Amino acid sequence: MTGSFGEMGNLLKQAQEMQRQLDKLRAELAQTTVDGSSGGGAVRVTVTCDRHVQKISIADEVIASGDKSLVEDMVLGALRDAMQKAEQLSQETVTKVTGGMVPPGMF
């Protein structure tokens, strides 16, 4: 009976260590930024890997076009691109730590 309690204790220690690693990873991802773009780079969006928008840059010629819906579409496209890159980088990073398992609620 002591063997199974010892095994459970070992599993608990492993789970706690993985949780510490995941917490550290979340903090690192919160500081990591990725860029998305649209219109050949005319619109750029920078987001953190925990999905906070840091910066939006729109080229002067896009603004000068006066086409509001074009600007809106380009910003949306750049934002989607940045968010997709953040998601991908986050998943790749977590997969390295967890050995392929992504804990529920991580993303």
C-alpha cells in the first residue's frame, strides 16, 4: 500500500513542477511579441503572445486613400495575422514543455 501512496506523491510532485513551468512560460509569453501585417506591410499590428495589442501602424498612403472600409479591412487582416502567429508560437512553446499535451484552458 505504501508503494501506491509513494507513486501518487511522485505524480503530484511532477504535476506541481509542470505547473511551475507553465506559470513561468505564461509570463514569458506575455512578454513575447509577434507582428502581423496586411496590404504588403502597409498595415502592421504587434501583439503579445497572451493576445494584447501593443501597436498598430498604418502607412500614410493607406490613410491618404480616404477609403475607410479599406483601412478597416486591412487593420482587421493584420490583427488576424498577428493573433494567428501568437497562437501558433504559444502552442509550439507549450508543446515543448508539456511533451505534446496542451493543458485544458491554457489557450
